[in-house]
Amino acid sequence: MLPGDVLLGTARVPDGARLRLVRNGENFVILLDHNELMSSDIFASEEALATMTCDRLGDRADTQLLVGGYGMGFTLRAALATLAGDAGVTVAEIVPEIIAWARGPMKRLTDGCLDDGRVQLVQDDVAMLIEAANGAYDAILLDVDNGPEGLTRRVNDWLYSIEGLQAAKTALRPGGILAVWSATPDEDFAALLAKAGFAVSVVTMDARTLPVAGEAAFEHVILFAHKPWSAEQTIS
């Protein structure tokens, strides 16, 4: 922790690492052991995970999203600001303290998004929802680790395996999108998405909402995996 940091709470990911919520002035940080997992002052890519996915989906009736990991809610709030009133967003968050922090110390930041009538909060593993679904979602947005690797808990590796990706494809509606946030590029994972039958596009962007002049971009990556509209459609 840094000078001025105030520890607000601790939690443990089931079968995984320790989390700490820290405040420094107006800024909040969630630490994974000794590493920064997320921060309230760097969130442009978390918002883009939602807005760019919704833009790629286009106009659809009854759009259904599955968001894996609430985090600090940037992805959820961006999705709600974009989606129509008939849409639905299921949020899977396995750590109950994350939601308690959202409704408690970070209530101002949360801004009521968890109480939006379009939101269904499920306190469980997003993998369970993916595995149980068949054509239920227009998009699945994953930001549960720092990329396609089980960082917060090793069992998350299933999400990024060929079996997990095929389950995600089954859970998506035709033309649906699996979007995965990553702190760094991962060409091997992009290739695995293609092997699973998705059409893949990769976007690299500056994670900062307000880039600093003269400084190199603080880059994050979003991998978009598009499910074909039909079984006969060719992936290119």
C-alpha cells in the first residue's frame, strides 16, 4: 500500500486470491494480493468493453447481456447507458464483498446501477451460467481476470479453454459476441477463439479516460469473438 492509502475491506475469491479495497483520496483501488486489479481512475477500456460490444450488436430487440465480474461497475453502467429499455443484463459476481463494497463505500460510484430494473445480479460463477445456457445471450462480456488466464482463481482457466469457448458459443444467440478484456495482447488466445469457430477481431486502446500528453498510451486489449449467424456461415 502507498502513503495515504486507507484499507476499507478485505475479501477472498472462492478457491482463489485475497482482495483488498483501498481508498486514496477520492480514488478507489482493488488489490489482488499485492497487485492492482482495478482502479476508479483508469476505466476507459472497461467502459469500451460494453459500448463497443453493443455497437457491434447493432439494433436488436430484447438484447440480453451476460457480464462476468461486476468489478467497480464501469462495464455495467456503460451497458445500461447504451441499451434500450427492453434489454436485460445478467451480472455474475462470485465475491459477495464486491457487491457489498459497491453498495457501501463506493455507493456514489455505483450510482444505483445495481438497482436498475434491467439488471439481474447472480452471486455465482459466470462459468456456471455459461455452461447452463443455450442461445440465451446476445453477448457475453468477460472481465474476471487480467486477461485470458485464471489469475483471480485457477479454475477460471476453463473459461479460456477450448471447452469453455465452445460452451460460450453455445450460450450465445446466432450472431452473438463473446468479448474478453485483457491487460495485454494474447495472440495464442485469439487463435484459440478462431479454432473454437468464432470470427475474431482485436482492439487495442488507451485505458485512460484522459490520455496524458507526451506519455505513451496505457494500453489494454479487447478481443471480440463473433458467433456465426448460421452453422453454414464461413468463418474468415
